[in-house]
Amino acid sequence: MSDARYTAVKLLCKTFSGGSFSNIQLNNGLKKSCLEERDRKLCSLIYYGVIERKIYLDYIIEKFSSRPLKKLDDVILNILRCGIYQLMFAENIPESAVVNESVTLAGKFGKKSASGMVNAVLRNFIRQGKKVTLPDEKYKRYSIEYSAPPEFTESLISDYGEELAVNLLADSLGSPPVTVRMNPLKCTEQEFISALGNIKAVKNEIIPECFSLSGDVTNTEAFRKGYFHVQDLASQLCCESLAPSENDVVLDICSAPGGKAFTMAEIMHGKGKIMAFDLHQKRVELIRSGAERLGLTNIYADTGDALKFNPDLPQFDKILCDVPCSGLGAVRRKPEIKYKNFDDFSGLPDIQYNIAENALNYLKTGGEMVYSTCTLRKAENEYIIEKLLSGHKELEPVQLPEPLGERFGSMASIFPCYFGSDGFFIAKLRKVR
């Protein structure tokens, strides 16, 4: 029963019925499946591909199904999504194999009565040349072509304009790069590359310690030895923007799983002190275990509520305020996020502002704070900073260091087209009195 396509359909049913993040769902599913490496790759390709392009696939299915999508059984709908995805985007899989395997899947799931319908939809799509005609109306076309709900598309365009919106939407399709941060406290560049084995490393032009890799990077000698941690370029730019020094005491107020604390600790050459907090003990353990693997002894991790002032904490030279957010800048890594109801995000700005305001209680006069999110919504980004500056006259904006400062000033909404990173927001403030 546990073949690649069966596993993909099973996981998709869980994900679309309100399961956890796609990466967690897939990792757990693959562990239980006992699939061989080749089938694991096929399962992952289909699973992520269907999530990324769900609206586009449903648009096609609707054209060829005699029954409305809402009346289709969830299993059958996901079998069809997987079939259409393979016909459109999977290379080196014969059309006949896609159809036959999809029909067989219906039986494996105990839905044999629907096998004829599955066969008819897929074969009719093939007979008509697998052609897809998109609507003329611009927003509808974008929504279908990039498989982005209209609310998401319109929000991006309203905030940042059509060109940047389309850039993020287009970038959300396909496999994202695997980007890592080399740990110079444990290795030289030559030692790092040597310990990667057959994995090719491409050095980033902006940050010398940043590399793009491919393959299973955590199953390498380099990872086991603590020579790197996985982190997108935008998150590394965020840490570089705070620019902590060897003598600083730094607060990472919403730290888990700890990637930014690790990067800051390395920037500080393992000196100074970083106090990293998260609300949940399990997530604090992620920070501790990661710091231990990387040999970063200047990180202290503990539980802490970012919304509540803790009088026992000291005053800090630098604060990283990387707040919980809608995550819409990282849709290429967690594509299911774009299908969330925007009403789910309505309470975020208040939470974000309150966390940032509480963080200011810990900032020394003359100290600096970076506010960041992995989303691209002005309600969670620029508007929060404007409100902070308006309500706190002791604050002033600070120009970000290069390569951000000259281009963006003190606030940077980063799109994939700028540096090839995830979508991200970074703003820098100083407490002047």
C-alpha cells in the first residue's frame, strides 16, 4: 500500500483538512512510509507540487469533471490533483502511467466506484492537448496561474504594486533554494566544502558565510560537525542588520528555533552574550541543541513570554524582535500558508506591536533594535514601525547597513527579485533617550 502516490494523496488529505505545516506533515509521513529514496523524491515532488498549484489544478479539473468540485470526495479530488499535476509538470512520467496509477489509487483507497470518473477526467484532458486557457480578467488570471487566492493577490498588489506582487507569486512555485550559514568558529571555508562530500556549494555574493547547497544537507559530515546551520539569506541579512559586536549583550525575544541567535553568535565571534527566549519549553530545547551542535557557548536560552515584561532581565545593547507573523514571504517553503483565511491574520498587528513595545523596555539608551517578519504585508510591517515611532519619541529610525541601507533606508521590504531570498521585512530603530 505504501507507494509514493498513495502516500502523497494520504498526506494531501491531511494537509487540506487542516493539518500542520507541509514540511512537518511530509517529514512525518515519509518516516512512517518506509519508501525507498526514489519514491520519497516522487512523493515529495507530487505533494509539494499539488499544494503549490492547488487552485490551478482545481481550475483544470473543474473544466473536465461532470461533477462540481465541492461534491467530489476528498480522496478522489486529491487523486485527480496528483494526476493533473504529473501530466502538467512532472518530467519523464508517461501519460499512460499517470492515468493507470491514478485509477489504481481509487481502488487502493476503497473508492473503486469512482475509478471510471478518474480515468475519464485525465484521458479527456490528454485528448484535448493538456491546454489551459486562463481568464482575461487580470486578478483572476493571476490567482489561477500562480495558485494564489484573490485576497492574497489583491493584498500584495495593493501594498507593493503589480510587478513586485507577481514576482513573489511566481517565485512561490517550484523548489526553493537550500541556503545555509557557514560557522566560521568551527571551520574554514575549505574544511566546510570538504565535509559536504558530493554536495556542491555556491558561495553567495553578498554574505561570505552564506552558501547555496543541494540535496540532503543534514545528512553530511559538515552538519554533524556543526559547520553550518540552514538559514535563508533574508534571515542572515536581518542579523547582519542588527550588527551585534563582541561586547554586546543581545536579546532575541522570539528566538525559536534559534537560527538568528546562531548567526548573531557567530557574528559576535562567540563572545558577548545572547539571551534567547521562547514561550514553549520544547522550542527552547531546539535553541539549546542547535547551539550545542554549533559550539556556540555565548547563547543562553530559556522560556519567556514576549508580551510580558520581566523585571529580572538586564538592559540590552541590541535587541532582535522577530515577531510571529502571517509568514506570507515564505510561501515557497510552506505553500499551504497562502490558502489561509486572511481573517486569521487580523489580530497579528496588535500582538506584533505589543511585543515590540515590550521589547523596548529592555533596550538601553543608545541601544538598537531590529524589528523583522517573514511576511510582506504593510499591516504587519511598515504600519507597526510607523506606530512605534509615533508613540515613542525616544526612538529614531536607523539606516540599515549595506546592501540594504542605500536602497531601502531604515525599512526594507525584501522580495525574491532583489537577492533571491524569501520575502522578508527588516526595520532598525535606536533609543536616543
